Amino acid sequence: MKRVFQATLLMLTVTLINLPLPTMATTLTLDHYQEQSGAITVHYKGDVVDPYFAIKALLTAHNTGLDMQEIGQRWIKWLLPFQQINGLFNRYCKQANGEWTSCKEADADDALLAMWIEFVYTMSPQTGIPLELQGSIKKAWYQLDQLLDQKYGIYHISKDKQVGLLMDNVEIESAFRAIAKEQRRLNDIAGAIVSLRKARLLRGNIERTFRPIKSEPYKVSTQNIPISENRFYPQALAQIFPLLHLMGNDQRASRKAFDEWLEFYGAEWLSLTKDHYPWGLVAITARQLDDCKTAQHWLNRSMHLRHSERWNVLEEAALQSIQLYMKTAPRSCTLVQ
């Protein structure tokens, strides 16, 4: 099996994160994903809300230059009353009478909690975190801290699932860096220093735990899961997450690692046959590494799936992000209509 990653990925310059596109102010649209109530469903005209997918979609849009302020504020107002007293979130189902009720536990508490905190900071005005949200993120911080494995310094999925996942921990590390950026914006310098310290420590622990042999691919989980070259998710996709979340500071090395990933997994990804979803997050990675041709290939191949049962709100945010990117890409990458 071809080894995708050859060098330790270090943190990319924080200023590259959440960089807006000043000349292409475009607003994210989620027609038939977001209801008038503010609820954001996983699928088009769906009846299930999974906060992870909604928050991931909104942060993806924001980080790639799409304006999601109005959608985001409506989402916060809808979700906040559903947060449990202990700070956790569940998944929610729409009942026959139109009401939303908790119907299933969250798939993973760790990444969801970190992204909720990041999202609240991102949406907060320059005057600071609104009073009604301060208690929410305080409870979320407390629950996230409870999931830290004191021995290995990584985060477990939940209190009931004492397992660490690579993708979750990369999302948490990324959230810490984004939170630090927002804390600086809000003049909370002490908080920013703490958040950056958390990110640095977690980044090192991710490398030690999930890739103890630097010439090997990352392990997906702290469990002993056999590696299958034919299993796109989670094995292949997990290798993308450190690149997607900019966990390196060497653009050339990151692009080389991505090119190697494409050589090994690209055909499977673009065939749209190895997983239920088309995984636009890989196209977002291409966008960040300025690989416009790969981003365009995904856009052209996946468009026919839009709003189908194989599409979700995260794919929708990725698609709109890539469409925006293609408007500014070189002429050689002009979108084929």
C-alpha cells in the first residue's frame, strides 16, 4: 500500500483560517434545508436534525468565504433551547404535528461540543458573546474537558464510548485554533493563549497517538481496527482531515501529500461508488490547496446527486463553496456548464 504521508504535519499559519473572499461576497443559501423555525435538516426537505452536520456545514461555508450570518443566527435560536442542562446535544426528529423532539443521542459528543463552542464564538459580535450563550458554551467546555484522556491527551467520543477518533480530534484541534482567533478578535488575549496552548498540545498528541510511525498513514481510531484498502470511509477519508483542517505549515508538503492521496484514492472518490455520500470535504481540501482541477472534477461529477438521498447539508455547503471558488479560479479551470 502506498504511504500517503511522509512528513509530520505542523500547523499552517492561523491567518489562513476563516479567510474571506473580499471581492466575491456571496451568501450561503439553504432553501429546503433550513425551515422557517431555524432548524437545519440533514437532508433536503428532511425530518431529522443532526447538529454536527448543520454546524460543520455552516463553518465550512464561513471558512471558505460564504456569508452565513442570517442562517447561523436563526440556527442558534432554534438549537439553543434543545441543549441539555449538562451541555450536551442530541439528534432531533420531526413529529407528525410538526414539532421537533429528541430522538437519538449525538453520534459523537467530542467534536460536536468543540464545534458548537467555535460556532458561538464565530457568530458573536465585537461586543462579546451574548449573555444567553455564555452559559451554553461554559457547559459545553465542561463536558468537552470531561472527555479528555489524561494519559494520551486526546479526546474520547463520549463518556460511554471511551475511544478516540482521528477525525474528531483533528476537528477539535482546528476548533481550538479558530476559537483562539475569535478570542483575539474579542480582545480576550488570555483566553486566546490558553486555546492555542490546547491546540498545540492536542496536535502533538494526535501525532503520537494516531501516527506513531511517521512513514505510516494515520490510524483511524485508538481501537485496533484492521486497515482495509477498499474501505473509503473511514480509512481513506481520515487521511484527508489533517490537510482539510490545515494541520501543517508547509504548503508544498501538504499539496504533495494531497496529490499522493489522490493517486491512491482519487479514482474511488470521484467514482461516487465507494461511499453513500460524495464527500465534498475532499473538494474543499483541493480548494484550500489551490487544486482547481480536482475541485472542478468533483463539482461536475457530483452535481447530479444534488438534493438526492445521497446528498446532505454538508455536501450542499461544499458545493456552494466550490462554485464560489470556481468563479475566481484560473481560466483553465472555468466550470463546464
